[in-house]
Amino acid sequence: MRWDHLADTPAVPADIALFGRDAVTTRTFDTPEFRGITFHEVRARSIVNRVPGASRMPFEWTVNPYRGCTHACVYCFARKTHSYLDLDTGIGFDSQIVVKVNAPELLRGQLASRRWTGAHIAMGTNVDCYQRAEGRYRLMPGILEALRDHANPFSILTKGTLILRDLDLLRQAAEVTEVGVSVSVGFTDEELWRTVEPGTPAPERRLDVVRTLAAHGIGCGVLMAPVVPFLGDRPEQLRDTVRAIAEAGATSVTPLVLHLRPGAREWYFTWLRHHHPELVGRYERMYAAGAYAPTWYQRRITRQVHELAAEFDMGPAGRGAHRATPVPDHHARVPEAEQLTLL
């Protein structure tokens, strides 16, 4: 593994790497929830990452305490980042998890620096900060405490129900700064969920997060992502999903169509050939021009979802949303090493 070169770009000098080989401890845990998973505990040299200036993202700074993700979503855009460590972007991404164990103390130090200006920090932009590993390592409470204590605005995007463990900290932070929370729910179809997002909580459990946050005065938007072509885009599926999101009390709904960047594309097509071989040709044609579905298709899905949202008395993102999480522009040019898009 190229631990000496783990940084925000795939090739950097060792003297500016985020940490060196001697800072890595590898562990496995023989418990049902972590069986088959290897954790690489590292002491990072930096935890606040700057979004490249050429990006059109609505935020400038990110914090990502983990790399790799046990959610095991077959479409995950961040798979490519594992290749920078010479780790497999398929099963390896799902089972080889890098844990920045000093993230809370490192963040607190960086927020206290005179050079820090209190800019918004986005979390969950690479992999989910509330994936299963967080249940053991408990990095987020310390991170939230640091942000609260410095009244630093932040947002979280997650598919994890573990965020409710930190409800009190979120409420405390919301009293002193701007806090945005969004939950990702692309569909409510149970069969589709079990096959494409096998390590995530069920969609209904994620919507329970929205309900609970709303009940405690924390507005929560939903990223309806991804909308999966030919598998989750039938009108009745879109209707069922938007209805469930509205009934959960979400402040907004933002549809995002599946995109397949290098790393994710290969793994998704492997899954597709196994589960839906009849769709391979259609996908090859739809994504022939690159990572994104054709513009006409994306616009059609967006229009349908927004019409449904209006029908269920809920606006799209940006229309009255309470402390909404910024939504990434998925057509922005972003370096592969820090892919700031949907989970």
C-alpha cells in the first residue's frame, strides 16, 4: 500500500503526505457487524481539506474522517480513491476502511488557528461519516463538539441512522451556528435497496431520521439519490419515493440521477451483468458519452420529481428549506482524489 502517498491527489511527494507508513495500525474485529472488514487506523496530518478553486461546489472546505465505506453501495463514486492506496476499488473499498483516529483533536486544533476564518465545513462529501465504523470509533462526537465550541457552520450528508446518537450535539451546535443535515434516499423499493445498497439502513429507517430530526427542530432535506435508470425511475416508483419523503417531513427533495465515474463504473457494470444482464446494452448506450446520463434524461427526472414534490406540498431544494445542506453540482470539474459529490 502506498501509505506514504495518501493525500488529496493520486501522486504527491512523501514529505507532504497526510501520514506516513509508521503511523498505520491494522485491525480486524471478530464481531458479526465487522466480520470480514479490516480497519487501517492512521494518525492524519491534516483533516480540513480545501475544495479546488476551479470547482463550482457550494462549499470550500470538507472533513472526511474515513476512507472506504461499509455501506457497499455498488455505484459509489468514491471507489476510485482506494486505487491511490493500491487498494481494490470493488470489495476492497467495502472492506478495507481507513480510519483517521485523531480527526477530532486535529480539527479542534485547526479551528483554533488564527488562520482559520470560520468557513462552512461539509461532511459526508466523500464517504459516509456515519457508516458502521463510526459505531466503534466514535469520531463524530468529538468533531461536532469542536465545531460547536468554535460556532463553526457545517453540514452533513448521510445514509446512516447513527447520526441520531449525536442528536443532542446537533441541537447544541444549531443554537450557535448554521447546521445543515441531508439524508440520502434515492428510492423506497426494498428489492432494489437490498441489491445496490446492501450495507445501508433501509430507506424507511433513513426517513425515520428525517422525522426524528424534524421533531427536535432540526430541518432535514433529502437527496433523492441516486435515481437508478430502468430500475428505480418508473413513474410509480418516483411517486412512492417522493410521497414517503414528504410524509417524513423533509424540508426539501433534490433528485440526482446515477452517475458512473471511473472506479464506480466498472464495479457497477459487474453488478449489472450479474443481476440484470438484459440492461447492460441500455446502460452502455445511456452512459456512452461519459459518467453522466444524457441531459434530457436528467431534466425529465428532475421535472417529474419537482412536480410530485409540489403535489405533496413540498418544494425542491432551496425553496424554504431550513438550514439546508448545500447540494453539490455534479457537472463541476473536481479532481478524482477528492470527489465531492453524492454518497
